[in-house]
Amino acid sequence: MRKVFVLLTAALLLPSAVLAVGTDIYNTMGMIQVPQQFDAGNGNAKSGMAAFGAIYDLRLADDFIAPANLLTIVEVEQASESVLGVAPQNLRVLIYEDQNNLPKEPPIFDVLAAVTMTPFTDYVLGWMGQDLKSTGLNLTLPHAGKFWIDLLPVDTSPSGDWFWQVRDLQSFTGSNPAVKDGVEGNGGYGFFNWQDIGPLYGAGDAAMRIAATPEPTTLGLLAIGALFLRRR
């Protein structure tokens, strides 16, 4: 009887595990597909030892809308150009509430995630294209609506490359990206508060993708509790 109950509990939990694949709630990564549509890149990294001989910390965030039925972010991706073609140590995922069409400090999530890098040929600007992806996340947003996300390549090692997140100046989804200097390295933008990128470097979306799932099901959570009680 105990084996049957354990198997039943596992079956109840299975749908939650399957949902971890995620559904795209934001995706502008098509701009790097041939024929490529991006036409700009802006600094977004905490890195630079090998590229520039020092750590620089520049930030770029773009906005997205989280639907009520898909609030748990499980996978993120962004496209950047780099100097040397070296993968960063991590991808730092920073998520912010919206405040007057800019990111609201402090972030509601600040997670250092493992990253995989897939090179792509940059036919537009001639640098080394890098597709950066992090999977296995579990970041449940507090509500539906507008948020901001910065997918920040991080590499403080001596081999640290530099990254410019690519943008399409002709693509407009929601608000313009926002930029600023971080406080964990040298700057480049010249200010520490988020500002609309439009008046500074031109409007247009940044290349990124966000995949999410529904929140963990009540049925799955009840199954965990039931299994605990049965084993006692």
C-alpha cells in the first residue's frame, strides 16, 4: 500500500515538472537570425579584464509584460557582441518592478545563474556574436504586469571578455531599454540612475527571450504534504 501511495504522489507532482520547459512570454531574439535586423549594441556586462585590462560595470534593462497564467521564469536568453569570443563565468539575472517606465530599485530578484554560450556570426557590426542562455531558474513574480530585466554577463577573472547587448533600432515593444553604470567596476554611461536609452543612443528593443511557467500547483503541494503524513 505504501508503494502505491508513493507512486500516486509522484504522478500528482509530474505535471509541475513538465511545465518547467516554459513558454516564451517575451522574445526578440529573431533579430540575430539571417537576415539580421539588429543595428546597434550597448554595454551590458560586469567584466573586461582581458578585453580592457580592468573591470567595467555597465547595465542595460528592458521591459516585459508577465501574464497572470505564466509568472514563474524558468529560462532566459540574450544576444551580445563580444571582443574576444570568451564565455562569461555567469549570467546575472536582475528583475525589477516598474516605476514611471523605468526599473525600480532595488531589484526583486538578483540571481547569479550558470550560462551557456553559442557563437553566431555578426554580419552587421563585425564583432563576435554570442547567444547567452541560462536555464533551470525558478523566479516567481509577485503579480502580473510590467517588469524590467537585466541579463548581465559577469566575468571578473583575468580572461574576462566584454559584451554589448545587441538592439534593433526599428523594433519597439513596450518602453525603450534603460541604461546606467553599476557600482561594481568602472563606468561608461556617466550616470548611476536608470535613464531611457532613446534620447542617448536611439530607441529600439534589446535582443532577449524570457520563458515562464504557471506557479507551482496547489495539487502538487498537497501531494508533498500527504506523502509526509503517510510516512509518519
